[in-house]
Amino acid sequence: MPIWIQVVIALGILATTAVALIVFQRQLDRPGGRRGLGAIHDGLGNTIDVFNPGHARADRELRRHHDAGPVSRIPDDEDDDPLVILTHPDGSPRAARFRRR
């Protein structure tokens, strides 16, 4: 086989690999793109704790905030008076707080 055919095949393989890596990296950059990597990510994901623990803690905290969900009111809040007068220690009024029901 001539050398120029071998060079063309090698360049084709390199170009295909480069395009595949670029597409894969862009897919990972999407929101939630790294969560679906499965067992390999679970097994190798803990190495970030060793090499960059600050990033690992921040990532866990962001994930915890994302998964927390909305805050709901507790039943005791329903009985609050919509008008509250805040006073100074001597008893004189200093502010009023209005709440919407």
C-alpha cells in the first residue's frame, strides 16, 4: 500500500477522533451533562476530593441547593397577624411590618 494512502487514513482517524472529542465535551458542558456518566463517573469522581477538595465541596453544596426544592410555609405562619408593630426596648414604636396573606 502506498505511503500517501496510509497518511490519508491516519489523518482521517485523527480528524474523526478530534470531532468526536469536541462533540462529547460540548455535551458534557450542558447543564446536568456530567450527572449521567454512570459507574465510571462514580468510581473516578472521588479523585477530585484528593486533588481539589475545595471544588468538590463547592460542587456538593451546589448540588444540595439544586436538589433542595422550594421552601414552603409552615402552618404556624398562617395565624400571624398581617400588621406587626416593632418597638424599641423602652416601649416606643419604631417600625411597622405588613404581611400579605
